Amino acid sequence: FSRPGGAEIRSLDDLLRTIQPLNIRLYDAASLRHPQKVGEGASYTVFRYADSGTKEAVAVKQIKLPDDANNHQAFQNRVECVLKDIEVMCHPPISQHENIVTLLGYGWGLRMGDIIPFIVTDFAALGTLRDYLRSETVTMQSKLALCSQVACGLNRLHWASVAHGDLKLENVLVF
């Protein structure tokens, strides 16, 4: 994956200019209602929202800002992470695969005066694979089916020359 001219992302404006040609939906943060925090990782905090237009539950992954507001390199790294996730999820061999979460769009929110980019994906009602295995009695046959589905998703990523880089139970979603 490469950006036109290898442009480096230095600001939210640069991110927006890079995302716009991908033709994905721009969400108005006001159209997302009833937030519930469902998870957190190194780069994102994940919330369940209701899309006021479709009434469907969606997952909103808000970028986590660096603790040091003056650390521009850390901010740039986080923005690059968002862009890479968007590019991977929009890549045609990946975007239509049944075992890879669907990117629905992106947007911008405000938190304590800061503009926070976010991405919107399908919401996994059954949670992460760790949550699912803890809350359900899962047969060996079902476990094998889950492993097969994870392997199919990984195979598609690898076929498209993408390495996941952080495969663990918390990063596998169950729908």
C-alpha cells in the first residue's frame, strides 16, 4: 500500500486528503448515539454506538491521543495507524472477505477541545473470541470452525501481502 507521492501524514488535513479518494462514508459524529465503551487497545478505544440513520449497532474505534500533547511524533504514528487500518480494510481483496471486519466509514469527534479521528466498523455482538470462549460452552467442532475462519481471514491478509502483527484472542471478533 502506498500513498500518492509517498506523502507523509503530518496533520488531520493530510489524513483527510488521503482518505477522501477511497470513497468511504464520512460519519457525522452527531449521528452516532448511546455510546458504550467495549474495549481498548494500544491505538484505539472502542465503543458500541447506535447509528441514528440505520438504527444498527456499530463499532467506533477512536484513536487514542498521546499523553503528551506536544509529542507530534507519537500523534503522527497514531494517525498513520488509522490510515493503514483504513487502507487495508478498503483494499479490494480484503474488503469483501467474510472473515474480515467490514469498514463502514470514518469521522471526526471532539474531546476536550481535541479533534479525534475515528473509524466505524460492523459491531461484533458476541464480542472478542476471548469473551465468547469465556461466556459460552463451545464444542470442539465449533472451536475448529472458529480456528478455520480465523485462518481463512489471515490467509486473505497474507495473500494481499498484509501481516496482521497482533493476532490474539482480543483481536478476533465473533459475529
